[in-house]
Amino acid sequence: MDKNFHRSTLLVTLSLFFFIPVSISVPFILFHGIQDQCSNGETSSLTQLLSNLSRSPGSCLEIGNGEQDSMYMPLTQQASVACEEIKQIKELSQGYNIVALSQGNLVARGLIEFCDNAPPVFNYVSLGGPHAGISDIRRSCTSQFCKLLKKTEVYTEYVQDHIAPSGYVKIPTDIKEYLEHSKYLPNLNNEIPNKRNSTFKDRFTSLHNLVLVMFQGDTEVIPKESSWFGYYPDGASTPLLSPQQTKLYIEDWIGLKTLDVAGKVKFVGVPGDHLQIAEDEVVKYIVPYLQNQPTFASE
């Protein structure tokens, strides 16, 4: 009996010894939107706020020279630059989380889907990302930059190679031109028949959590439901389809349905215009996905 007691005690002690619950600090990377850069006050403040609230180390990843390159560097190139930068950051080698703003979401997704031999992304929080594309440019934007994104110019070789947002303009009544000449979103969303890449889907479905935040009063992302992967049917500007009604979801081109069925997608709606988010909403919808994650380790 005494030997059995000591044996039981030893087993319990070994169990505690080899399976001690600990918390690891998972870093996060923030991707800013168009006409922005990491050093800008609001972006810098948001990065610091998220780090303070989550108690996780975080930084904003700059691509090229920031503001200018966010406007004029093609998104394929931006995603490639992000891929190489991420692989050089040793603190991310065991995995990290992502928070992305607006256009930065398409760079972030390009990193997740296209980047070979990259560290894993655990949680991905998207704020106002035009994931399914944009069908129009807000009327108040009348600059030459915006004019080049209109229907008559957007799918030309020059615009696709020199104006970053052209890579995700998707005119629903001009799908043939979009699929043939848009150089970014059709690949990112695995939309091109007979060219769908299962690796992109596998990488996207490896996410632990996908948080899609839509701004109810968004005047930049048109339609605003694109932030949830909602969009129009091919060939028509009505009706507006919910994410679950789109071919991308039904046929599971990138694994959105797979993630959703597994309970890993959070569709969040907040009031306000593009990227207008209150601190209490930050605490509720973003911070939980950046906080330390429990694991088990031996000592």
C-alpha cells in the first residue's frame, strides 16, 4: 500500500511537472490603410492603445515609404514586401496576430494566402476591409487619382500597375473585364475558374479566429457589406448578397465557409463611418483576440 501511494504521488508530481499551464505573449502586427503611414499620429496611437489594453507587444508594419506607396505600389508588390519583412522579424517566428485597417486588409490577406514559409497567423481582426471589392468610388472624391479608378480606366494596364486600389475595384456589371484584367483581387479571392489555388484556401482556413468589422455608416467601402465579404451577384448591381449568399462562400473558394461553420468567424457591425470606432468597441471586439493565449509547457 505504501509503495502504491508513493507511485501515485510520483505520477501526480510528474503530471504537474510536465504540464504546467502558462501564458505566452503573442505579438501582433498592424497594417494601416491607404494614404496613411505607421508614424502618423492616429495609427501610432492605435497601435500603442492595442498594446496597452492587450498587454501584448505590437507594431505597425510599414511597406516602402508608407503613404505614397500605399497609394501607388501595386497590391501584389505590397503583399510581397510584407511577406519578406515578416519573415525577417524573429519575434514573429512562432506565430502572431493581425489587426488591419481598410486597404491594409488586402495586404494582410495577401500575406496570409500568398507568402511561402511564413510564420503562422493565429487571429486576424479586419476593420473596414474591402474584402469582396468596391463597386464605386465615393462621389466626393474628384481628384485625378479617383478618376482613374472609374469604370473606363480602372482595368487598363497602366492603372493596374500604378494605382493600388485598382486591384480591388470590382464592377459587378463588368465581370469579364474584371476577371481578365484586375491583377489582385481575383487571385486573392480565388475567383478565376480553373485557376483556383487550394494552398490559398488551406492557409486562410488555418486561422484560429477571423473577426470582420463592418462600419454601418461606411462611405468609403462601397458596398459596406464587402467588409463581411457580402457583394452583388456577377452581372448585376442588385440585389446585395449577404456573405452566405455569394459564390465565394457557397463554393468555399478561400475557406470562408469552412471557418464560419467551425465557429471561427465573427461578423461584427459597429455604428459610424469608415474606421470610426470607439474605445469600448476596441475593448470588446479587438482586444480579446490579441491577449495572451494559454498553452502548456514543461519545466
